[in-house]
Amino acid sequence: MFLVGLAGWFLPGGGYLVLKETWRALIIFVAVTATFAAGLYIGSIGVVDPIGYRLWYVVQMMSSPLVAIIGYHTQGGGFPVYGRPIEMGQIYTSTAGLLNLLCIVNAVYMAYIRKTQDVEQ
């Protein structure tokens, strides 16, 4: 179950790949990645700011640990974004993170259910 959760965090839908749910994994990957990319498109790369917007950053990190790479490059504030675009970009990227967290929990639950069904049989 730990491997399923870790795979789901590293790659959106990765937990479902471990469970051999290929179509579900593909749908989750496309949905989470497209939502995160839309947030970056709307607000630029500056919406991922680990210093100025710490709480948003924590939620954005639920998408993937690769967000830390973006955060490393934007932490100096070299990508200023102001007004409505930063708000919308943060909402989209954070929604992608929360959606991925929901999918991780679901994949771990599916792994748990399969494990308990195997034990009963």
C-alpha cells in the first residue's frame, strides 16, 4: 500500500499503474497534469512560490515532487505575477494537487481492499 501511495505521488495516476488499472491511471494523469499546466499557463511559473505563498505551495506539492524543482527556481521571486492571474493560477495548480491527493487515497484504499479480499479467500 505504501508503494501505491508513493507511486501515485511521484506520477499522477502512478498508484493505479501499480494496481494494473491502466485506463484509470491514464485518465488521472491527463486530468491532473492538464489542470496543473493550465494553472501555470494562466499565472506563469511564478505561481509556484515556496517563500511568498507557503500554504499554496504545500498544496501544489501534492501534484508531484517535481513541483519542488519549479519552486526551487522561483523562490528568488524572479517571476513576479500580480493581480488576478496569480490567484487563478494558484487555484488551478492547487486544485490539481488536491485532486491528486484524492486519487492517491483512493488508490491506497483500492490496494487495501484487494489485500483484504486476498486474505479472506
